[in-house]
Amino acid sequence: MNIPNFLTVLRVLLIPLFVLLFSIHAHWSYLAASTVFTIASLTDWLDGYLARRLQQTTSLGAFLDPVADKLMVTTALVLLVEEHANLWLTMPAIIIIGREIVVSALREWMAEIGARAKVAVSRQGKWKTAAQMVALIILLANTPVLTFWVGLGYMLLTVAAVLTLWSMLLYLTVAWPYLKNGK
């Protein structure tokens, strides 16, 4: 196990702590949960950086990293939808989770036909991830009362959902010739 893979596994192991802290509903627990989520988010960037810098990319890391990301983000979205219980959060969450399922399946299928590189992570995907992570950090740190920060979190999550749809459309456009021919 190398350092980047250790960080990826650590990200998964932080999820139960993050859920526990968020579920306590004490005045300090939202900020504590958001802090754990932030640390986990930073390990996502750090593990990729170190894997490239130290030339420690592995098949295990290539598999685990996106799984860890999806587990972390989906867990945060589900917790927030339950806590906030409104359309401002629920609709972007459905779009983001739905896109992750579609794009994951598309990447798997494209890999099976030898065209995985055609649906590599795009610049729009990176912008989506940045908006999404900042939105989640803000929303996790605050109680579900409409304040400036919660409103900003909703706005950033909506931006992330729009970028999510855009990046999914780009992936599907690239994959369309393969899908159309049934290869």
C-alpha cells in the first residue's frame, strides 16, 4: 500500500466519523462534520497529486479513488437532503447522484469496448467538483436555517448541478457514436 492509496482508504474510513458528527445535532457538530468532510476532500486532491508526483499510480488507486469520492459526496448529499428537506437541495442532489451513476456506467462500458480515454475527466468535471465540494462544506457547517451561508451553499450546489448536466452531456456526446452503433 503506497501513500496515495492509503489516503484514498483514509477518505473512506472518515465517512462514518463524518456521519456520526453530523448526526449528533449539537451546536458544534455541524462544523466538526464539515471539517472532517473538508479533510477528506483535501485527501482527494492530495492522493492524486502524490500518485503523479511520486509515480505511484496503481490499478487499485484508479479503482478506489472515484469510488471513495462518490461514497463521500453521496453520503453528504443524502444527509443534507434529509436535514434540509427542501427542493433547493433535493433537486441538485438528485441531478448530481444521477449523473454519477450514468457517467460511471458510461465509463465502464467505454472501458469494455476499449475507448475509456474518450470519457476521461474533463475541465467541466473539475469545475463541477470544486463548486460541489465548496457547497457541501458550507452546507454541512451550518444548520438548515436559511442564512446567507446556507443560501450561498444552495446557489453553489445549483451551479454544481448545472455543470454536472453540462459535463454529462459532453461525455454522452463523445460516447454517442459508440452508443449509436451498439459497439
